[in-house]
Amino acid sequence: MLRVVAHTSAAAARKYYAEGLKREDYYSEKQEIVGKWHGKAATLLGISGDVDKEHFAALVENRHPLTGEKLTPRTKDGRRVGYDLNFHAPKSLSVLYALTQDKEVLKAFRQAVADTMTELEERAETRVRKKGAQASRLTGNLAWAEFIHFTSRPVGGIPDPHLHAHCFTFNATFDQNEDRWKAAEFGAIKREAHYAEAAFHSRLAGALAAQGYEISRRKAGWEIKGMPASVIAKFSRRTAQIERMADEMGIKDAKAKDALGAATREGKRHGLTFSDLLAAWSVRLTDDEKAQISKVCYDKGHATVAKISAVEAVDYAMAKLFERQSVVERGHILAAALRFGAGDTSPQAIKAEFERRGLIGRKVGEEHLCTSVAVLAEEVALIGFVRTGRNSAMPLGGKGRLAISEKLSDEQRAAVKHLLTSRDQVMAIRGGAGVGKTTLMKDAVAAIEARGLKVFAFAPSAVASRETLREAGFAGADTVAHLMLNEKMQKQVQGQVIWVDEAGLLGVRDLWRIMEIAGPNTRVILTGDTAQHSPVARGDAFRLLQKHAGLRVAEVTEIRRQEIEDYKKAIEAISKGDLRTGFRRLEALGAFVEIEDEATRHKELAADYLALSKRGEPPLVVSPTHLESAKVTNAIREARRDAGQLGPERHVLQYQNLQWEEAERQLPENYRAGLVVQFHQNAKGIMRGAIFRVVGQGEDGSIQMQNRSGDVMTLPIKDAAKYLVYEERELALAKGDRIRITRNGESENGKRLNNGNVLTVEKFGKQGQIILSNGAVLDANHGHIAHGYCQTSHSSQSKSVQDVLIAQSADSFKAASREQFYVSCSRGKQTVRIYTDNRSDLQQAVGNSSTRMSGVELAELTSKDLSGFMSSEMGAKQWRDAIKSRRGLDGSKTFVEQLVEQRKTDPTLKKEEGISWKGYIEMRRNLVGADGKNRSKGHPAGQQKAGAAKGKTTPKRSEHSEARVAELKAAQEAKKSQTPPKKETPKGRLVKAYESAASHFKKVADKVRGSAKQKAEKKEVRMGKTTAKPLQENNAGRAADHTARAKTAKAGKEKAKAAQQQKAQSRKAPVQTPKK
């Protein structure tokens, strides 16, 4: 682990040195490990070797450690003294070193710390202020004091083994450009802390593997293989203590846990020797555990053979991170790859492999972002499908007069008309929360089905499809997932209409799959809102199509849900991003309940919940995070219990989804005994819905699982896409409680259960069954349930209620966004109340947008670029054929790969030129003509052989350098400045036609006269006042030969015809008898 802790008080830093850093943790009589100076800045300052109190205090006070002079320009109260970067070894390694005192282990640890700090030092910067502007300049030098500690804080007077290092890094760096010491800028270092932590562990694990220790990777890191889990647990008492207290207090945030640990530290017990500690630790171990530890130490042999390559590590990192994101920060990919390959790879190997992948990336702000070819290809394929489907179909409303209900508003009628008259294969309606999209949908569907087509309605969630849409009259509405898995339904929709509601919650991959199912003959209608939540999956598909695919959209803006006019106006302002007006209107409504004390605030919310419940349906309670949601739920249940609304409590089984990505589900080391696996698709020998409990690992490393009948089988981790992994927990439940269903399925008595259903517990059966208000009976071990009092804003989208209560304090500000706040506030019809500890901070927190960058946007491809590139590589017809044969994604991937490969391999793009992806796209953009064809030298479209299949081209390298691009730009500008040629008149065109005809007939005449070999005289042709010269007679000879042959053939035909006529007449003539 790596933590970066800021220190802003010189006095506190001096105390920290005296009591925290410079302590006798070695516990050897009259011995201690003294701190050491490190860093290029330390060398420049003239300090090295052991850290002493005077030099440390001088730097803390911003003085030169040798001269005592002021070091950096600014010294003021609250000045940031420095940062404590602390590195922590895994518990198994700490215990191993404490019990064996293996010097090579300590050497490996210190070297890993030193190498990682040196790498971070290279990122050191300082702030540059010039003419009111601020920028960062790389300096690459820092000074830090390293302190090595061997134990944790005591628990019960005795500390546990805990090998860690503190690198106290001072807020000073030398700027060579200005030749002076300045305050350091640690922003880049803090941003790369996740990478630095992974690099540290990679170096440490690699060094231990070289010594012969085997590394065992875990879900949260790695441990020394062979160290018993019981030993690790026994010597993790401090962690267990903090976790236990955090659970009791409902604390989940890592920083909050750190603060809790600092507030509950025991003082160090003086007088203990290392021998005393060793004796105390030894007492906790059994003989078997001691034997296993000895075996780990003495059985280590030669360096272990690497099992994971850098290629596999980067493959894993990309699969994991690009599953839910289109654009990923470079450091996160490197960190994930390093963690996966701990002990087998190195930071150098991972970086080299990362660069070899040729990911598309650029710096945005202070972040180095990138996307993959596969991600960009998927987006291009989706854009290509929508583009090529424009003006390709007949109107759904036919040619006659449209029958649109007069009950609809003008906006709604215009939206329905848009759907019925459009000739695009893919159409869309954009509308905010509560504008009546479902109402106009009913009218449009009726008009479409009156023409003989059938409309199939879908939505991303079970509640939105099987409840909201079905209640609105769409009896067959179902989830998008059901369409993707049901081959029979995929055949039924062919040639009909697919309508997807809440399309804003669909990722690029899911929407692309829908387009694949639709093919070229099925119409697709999308309705949704880009101002609400983004999808959990990768890519904001609905927004992407509107911005880059030219998707024609009808917009509905008039809000109809809110029944109170001021409430409606507040939501209108928030939907447009005008938070200042929205907050002012909400405040005028008395919507804000600002209470600083958490317990009092939650008690107030619970009281309002009970009061509003008396009207009928209980209010919807929304919170952005599960942490605050749990606290609010406890407060409401306590209030209901005090009011006598809940019966006696009992505990039932609950399954908590671990939210692992598919790449994580494929790693055997992530599984532990007790986890639950449930399949949502059929696998070989396993039925959909089957539940298994993990029981351990086989000798071959496979995961063994057991079903409820006791049968044991191997988990098919290659089918990780077909199951999810859960953790078992206990849920306190009572009669009268409201619960939420967390997985689609059926009850014991055959009732349909939709994910998101909120129902009431009517009673419990004799065998512990849970009997619900809709008559459904759940088994006591059903598991897929949670309390239904408070939901996250994401799960509340698509819901409409009378009253909504929002719990959003500082605990949830990190999850706050404009989209989240808009969704939360817009659920209610009559009442909205917002419970917070700071109204102004809340307004600032929700000012951020959660809109995500797409791969197309990162690559800076505009709609014009996509049109030009796609038409030059594959025409519209080829795209439609590709979609029909399910080759659209392959085609787009080839297209993107060609872009990347041409940029990477172009011999004119030398490294020293440092051309960016943006520069490369700009270069290609300048070479695309008005017709979309790329005119670059060597482009395959210009070299295609006759007879070659259209659209099948082989990409070649572009030969354009930056100088050539500049030359082309100059030529284009010069061309623009030229006077355009005069438009040709009808008289001019007639003159040209006359000249051409005269030239042709002259050639024929010359040939007939036998003068074909002589050059035709160029005579002027006069027409009115215009004199023009005839065209050159290049083909006169050939034309004369052709004419002569034609005349001869004609003469032959006429002669033969005359002979035939004469013969026929001779047959018909009567025979005359001569007279006697």
C-alpha cells in the first residue's frame, strides 16, 4: 500500500519526527535504524547519510539546512511543509521478516522503496507564474528522509509485525531555469500514487521471487505463498480493530477509516526489547503454523519461473478497465497490469508492452487519457450503422394523412410526426424527466401498427420495461437483455420496429448489439435523455449518436410530471444546467433541510417519511451512495419500530453482488471459500439460475463449487460472462418492513420478481418463508433482497412518485453530479425535500457533470472526418452489406487499425517530430476532398486495379510529412484566393458541341476521300460573332475505317436483299402457256 499524507504545520511536523518517525521500532537493546537522506535535492542542499534533528527542523521551517537562510520565497502560516509517502509490505512478508530476520527480505523492501521514490522524483514540478498565467515546469528533484519501521501501533500493549517505510518529502525543489529554490508542485505525484503503489509492489514481489520465494496473488494484492491464512489473521489485529469500529459506525470510506485509526491509536509501550516481542508473537502460533513458516523460509530455492508475461498482464488490465469505460487514464492501465503480474513482470516490461499496443491517447488537462482500437472501432461501427441508414427506408406513417391525437401537445404531436414521416432507419426522441415521452409513445405505436407493422418495446431495466411500459399499455415490453439472449424474439423483430425506452442508459456495446439484431430491414426508435444518468457499461451511446452520427432527433421539453408550478420551474432550470436558478427556486419552496448533526438530520428525514406515508404510498427516498443510504435506512426503521409499525426482528440470508468485471471473474486467485456463484445464462451442464457455493481450490488450481444438493463440480471460469459472484451477509428483517428485490426471477409460488420491485413483508411462514404484499412467497434463503427504504439515484431513474426525499450530505459529495441531482429531484410530483449538512457545498458538488468522454472524442474525430474516412475506406452500400452479414464491427475495426498503423509506421513521422494523434488526424483531414475521398499519395483508392472488388483495398503508408501538409495547406489557401472561373453559358456549351461534331464529320470525310493520313487542317468555325477552333482529330483514321466498313457491309446487305426479292418474285409469277 502507498499513502500520501500532507503536513501543513511546522510544529506538528517536528513533533511527528520526534514521536512518530524517529522511534526505536527495532526493539533491540540500545539499537535503532536511523533515518536516511535521499533525493537529488538533498544532494544539492549538501545533506546526505543519517537524518539529524537540526537538518530536519530547518527544512520543516523552510530554511537551508546548512546556512540557515530562507529557502523558498514564501513562508506563511498554514504553509504546506511536505508530504509523508508511506509504503507498506504485505502482512505475510512483515511476519516472515519479524520471525526470521532474513536480511535479504529487508534489502529487497528498501530497494523497492528507493526505486519507486526515484521514479516519482522524476515527476517533480514547480509552479511558474508569468503575466497572470500559471503553468507547471518539470524540475525532477526532491529531498526526502526515509524511516524504516517494523511494527504497527499496539493493540492491548503489544504491537504486531508490520514492515513499512515513511518517506517524508519536503516542499522544496530547485528550478534550474530560474536558478533558485521554489515550492514543489506535488499534483502529478499524487495523481500517479495508484501507479506508484503498484510499481512498488511489482518491484518488491519481483525481488522476492528472484530470491526463491513464491508469490500468491490475491484480490487485493499478493502474499508470500505458504504463509498460513491463520497467521496473517492473528497478526492483523490493528486492521481488524479499525474495520470492526468502522462497521459499527457505518464508515466505508478509506480516508475516514484512516482518520478513525489515527483517533484510536494506543501509545507506544516503552521498555520492550526485540526478545520480548518475539516471545509474545511466538506464543500466538501453533506448532503447525511455526512449521509452515519455517518451511517457507528454508524451502526457498532458485529464482521462480515467471508464469505471467507482460503481454498477458496488459491484456488483463485492458479487459478489466475498458469493460465499463471508453477512455481510461494511462496510469490506471499500468497499475492494473502491474498488480496482475506481481512477481512475474516489472514496471519496465509493462511500460514497453503498453507502448507496443499503440493505444490512441493524448493529454487532457493534467491526465494522460487513452482508448483502444477495439473501443474506437465499436463506436465507429455504431456511428456507421446510423449514418448509412439515413434516407434508406419508407415512412412508417405511409403516404396518406397522418392520424395524430389532438390530445397531445404541439411538441408531442411534432415528435410523433417525426417518427411517422422519417425515412431514416434509426430515429430518436429526446426528452427530460416527466415530459410525457410514454404518452406520445402510445399514440405513435398505434399509428405504426395501423399500417401493419408490429412494435416491440424494450428498456434497460426490468422495472422500466415490465412495470412502467406494461402499465402504460405495452403488454409485451421486456428488457434489452432478454432481446439479446432470446433468439426466437430476435427473429420476430425482423422487418418490424424495435422501440428502446430509456436509451440513455445503454452502453455502446449493448446498443451496437441491438443494431446487429435489427440488421438492414428493421426500424429502430430510441427515446431517452442525455441529461440524466450515464450507463454503467462502457460508452454514452445515445449522446454519441446525436453528436457524431447525425441522428435526427425530435425533442420534447415541456415538463408534465410536477404538479406544483414552482417545483416544475425548479426542475426546468436544473435540467438546463442552471443550478443557481434551480437552487433558488427549491429554496423558495422550502425544499432544503440543512442540519449539521448527522443523527438529528436523519431523525428529521425519518419523521417526514412517516408523516408523508400517511397519505398513502410511502415517499421515495434517494441518496447517491450506499453508505448514506444505509444510515438513512437505519433511521427510518428505528422510527417505524418506535411507532409500532415493525414486528420482532429476525435475520435472513442476503447476497451482496461484488460487482466484479468479467476479467476479475476469470482469475482463480480472486475466489475464496464461502463466496456464492449464480448463473444467469446456461452453461455446459449448468442451468440458468443455478446457485453454487465456493468450497476451495483443487490441486490443479481450479475453483471447486458445491450446489444445494451437495454435488461438487469445477467452476467454468471461461464462462465468466454467464455468472455473477456474491458474498453472503445477514439482513435484519421484520413484519412490516419494505424490501427491494435485487435480481430478476420467480418466487416459490411462481410470482414474477423484477429487479427493483419494492414490496412489504406481510408475515413469515412456518419454515421461515418471507410472504410479501403481492402474494409472492420467498424462500428463507432467497438472498436477492435488500431494505427498500432508500435507493441510489441511478436505480430510481424511470420512477415517478408523489413525494421524494433526498439525503445528500458531505458523505455523498464525491458521488454528486448535475445528472444525479437532476434525476433525484425530478422523481416527485408534489413534494421534494433535500436533507444536507451544507447547502452551499452541495450546490458546488452537484456542479460537476458525470458525462464521459468517448473514444471518438478522445481521438478528436469530427463528424466530417468520420464521413470522409468511412467513405474512402468503405462506401455506404458496403456498410449496409457488412451489417447484414454481421461484419460491421470487423470493418470498423479494420478502418481504425489502418488509421493507427499508418500513423505508427509512416516513415516520414519521425520520433523527433513528436507528431500527436491530433496532428495525425489533422494531416489526414487536410487530404480528404469534398467528395470524401482521400487524395494522399499512395492511397489505395487511387491505385485500385481494374476489376478489383469495390471496397476491398489494401492500405499503404502515407508519404506526407508535416512539411508536405503545410505545402498542401498553402496550396489550398492560394486556390481559395483565386478568382473562380466564369460560369459557362448555354451559348458556350452549344459552340463546344458544334465544334466537336464538325471535327468528327471532317475526320470521316477525310478518310472516305483517302486523306486520313494527312493532318486535318485547323479551320475556324464561325457561329454568329463567336469564332472557335475545332478539337484535334486524334481518331480520324479509326473513324474513317469504321465508316468504310459500315458502308461496305450496308452495300452487301442491300445487294443480298435485292437478290432475295427477285428470287421471291420469280416464284410467284404465273407460268404462261404458249398459243398453238
